[in-house]
Amino acid sequence: MKLDAEKSGNVFSDLMVFTEKEVSICPWIAELSFEEILNEIQSEIDEVRRAEGSEELGGELADLFRDILLAMIIAERDLEVKPVEQLIQAALDKVRRRKPWVEEGKRVTKEEAVAIWNMVKAEEKKGKAGGT
């Protein structure tokens, strides 16, 4: 699997713009609470599980992805969470810290990957506990 970064970025950007517009215009979405979108996400997870091994799996995964994006936008709106772009950047930063071999193009064993992930995660927790 290889993604076309430019094409993927444009499609994702289009989805972001549409979803943000939808939150402000669609009456159902505009009134949707964070708790309600979490329930929608759980429902989509259940649908993904039921669709495993069928033609519907791709569509259900797309629905789940969109609902997670919607939850991020609603959390920003209602719970003063950072903007979606910052959350996505934080996710990328975290996975890059915890999987440095990927950026370097190195191969590691599963055991090495888990050990590095756990070591970096422990360092992160220690840094937070120390006030940094």
C-alpha cells in the first residue's frame, strides 16, 4: 500500500472543509453533543466488526473515520480541545517519537518495536511527572 500524499492531502482537506461547514449548517450535526457523537462512533465500530470480511467493510471504515473527525471538531467546539489540525500534528509527532525507525527507513523486529515504544512512552510520562 502506498498513498499519494498530495492526492490524500487534498481529499482529507476537502473532507475537513465539508465537515466543518456541516457542523455550522446542518441542524442535526450543529446540535450533536460530544457524548452523542461518541455513541455514534461506538455504533460505527460495531458496524465495522459486523462488516469484517464483507464488501461493506470499506464503507463502514470510512464512516468511522468521518465520525472520529466529527468528534474532534465537536470537542473543539464544545470542550475547548485544540483544533483538529493541532490534534493531528500531535498524533504525528507522538508516533514519530515512539517509532523513530520508521522515519529512518530501518527494519526492526516486533520485540524491538515494542521495547522502543515502551521506553519512549515511559520517558514521556516521566517528563510530564517532572513538570516538563
